[in-house]
Amino acid sequence: MKKNLFSKGFKQVILSFFFMFLGPTLMFQSLKNEDHPWFNIVFSISIIICIIAIIQGIRGLKNIVDSIFKKKDS
């Protein structure tokens, strides 16, 4: 197992958990205030954060799986 790749993947998964909570929270807050002038901006940012969370999670899991199952280069 490649420890550097595993730790990098683990950090990416932890970061994606942060974004997984931040994105929907911002989305919920923006949907509560639809008449506010900044609604479109906050809603767009929350969607972007949700997409970043998905991408970071997939990349992190891919790095973890690669660190476990890839053959060592000798």
C-alpha cells in the first residue's frame, strides 16, 4: 500500500465531507430568502460547492483504491 497516495486520498475525502455539509447549508439558507437580491449568487455558489464535494469525494476514493490495489513499482 502506498501511504502517500492513501493519505492524499483520505485528506480529499475529509475535504469533501466539509463541502458536503457546506453546500446544502448554503442552498437551504438561500432558498429561505428567495426575495433577497443576492439569492442567485448564493444559490449558484452553493451548487458549485455541491459539485466540488462530489468531485473531491470521487477523486479521494479513487486515490485510496489506487493506493491499496496498485502494484508497487520496484
